[in-house]
Amino acid sequence: MAESLPELTEQLKSSLELHYSPEIATKAVELYKRSGEEYKVYIVGCLILTLTASVKPEYTLLSRRKSNLLQSQLYSIEQASELAESGLYLDDQPRPQQQHRLVCFHCSAKIPHQSGSLSAHRQASPGCYFVRFFDFIKSMGSADPSFTESVIRDIGRYVKALRKLKTDLCSQGMAIAMTYGFDNKLLTFCTARHFMRNSGRVPDRAGDLIQLVHSIQPLFHESVPLTVDILALLEPLKLLPGRPESSGYHSVVVGQYDRLSGSMQSRVHSLTHAQLQAIQSVLTSNPSASGAPPGQS
Ligand SMILES: [Zn+2]
């Protein structure tokens, strides 16, 4: 059943609040509402990936990371909030002779507890999707254009992956498994985790899908799979095939803010047709984005 845009954005917001932070949730939803398909794909893709594929699923919830940090009595409330919002919790069982370490719930990067911060997390694990999404959303209000090449590449990957996931979640096996009385959100969440952690593979048989729920559900706090309706988030996305690399590349001059010199620099990018369309859609929906980041008013 298709959900209305307000219902969908409300759901997106509450899920991001529970796992990222209220600030990230507000900014991401603002961007989602005003942007074209590409950013919607990016936001939905990052949310589904970071939640379902986490290496330490028991700390997916922001509140669990925060209470873990406070229990250690090593941090003030403000420090615990900041670390938890950076995706970190405290490894409470260090090996003998070892210092406590902060761990990312998504990528499991480990950081000495004294030097814990988002920048330490970023340095230890630059590819972490939690950090990348955090940085992307945070930069929406700054003068730093965030439509970077890595985001463009991620959008291309998400289009392919989410298209397959959407198809797999509507398979006959899934339809049969749903008749066994599981909450649909739980079944799709567990299936998405298997998909994300097994190179996009999903079991065909209903019995195997039910087995997935039994093995995956206990890894998460019980509320987590129910906070995100993956099928509802995927439903409005077109995820069109046939706009990929095969259509050739376009050379485009893009102005980018250079952090070192503090000025705008022109760079030539080699973009696929899909990437070019993505940029064009941003410029159309937000004319000021030609010199400022998408999403900035
Ligand atoms: Zn991480």
C-alpha cells in the first residue's frame, strides 16, 4: 500500500532520529522533500544500508549507544551525546591490559576512548557509510558543495542495489513467508540485512526466509526492525535501469569549494549520463546550487 509523502517523510524522520540524531533527521528530511530522485535514493540507501548491515547491530539505536557511554562514567552527558551521534559506543569488554576503545556500530572501527570523536572515526574508517552520510547531511548548510564524486558513485550503486532489493522483497517466497504471521517490517528488515551482507543475495524459499528472521531478529534491539518500513521507503523510487555507464561520459566543469585555499576552484569531471542528469535535477530544483551546496536555501 502506497503511503502519502507526509507519512513517508514522518517515518523517515523518526527512523533517522532514533539511529542518527534529531539534527541529521531534520536536515535529511528537508533535503528529501525538496530534491529529485537521486538524493532520495541516496538518503534511503544510506538509511537501509547503515541500519540493516551494521557489524554491531545491538548498538544501532542512538539511545543504546548513549546509555552505554554514560554507564562507563568516562564521559559527561554532552560528550556521550556527541560520541553516540558519531555512531560510537564503548567496547565494554576490553581484553586484559587493553584500554577501553570506542567502536562504530556500523563499520566496527575502533578508536582509543580518550581521542574519540567523529573526526577520529572518519580517519580510522573513511569508507564508513554512517560517517559519509553524516558528513553529507551536515554539509548541506555550509558552503562546501557536497555533490562529490563519491556521493555520485554511491547513488549509482544504490540505484542498482535497491532496484534488486525492491524486486527481491516482492518475490513469491516473500509473499508466502508473510502469510506466517510475521510483521512485514520485520521480515523485510531481516531479508534486507541478508541482502546487504551477502552481495545482494536473498533466499528464494519461504522456509529459508523465515529462518532468516529467527537468526537475525535477536541480533537487534526488538524495536529496531519496526522503526523502518523498507518497502514503503523503496516504493516511490523509480530506480530506473538503463541510464548507466554504457551511455558514455560527459566532461563537465564543476565549481568546487577548496578547503585549503578557501576559494571556489573549477575542476573538470568525467560524468556518466545518469550523473549529469543528477546534477541537472539539483540545479533545476535549486538554482542557487550552481554556487552553493544542494539543499541550501
Ligand atoms: Zn563507522
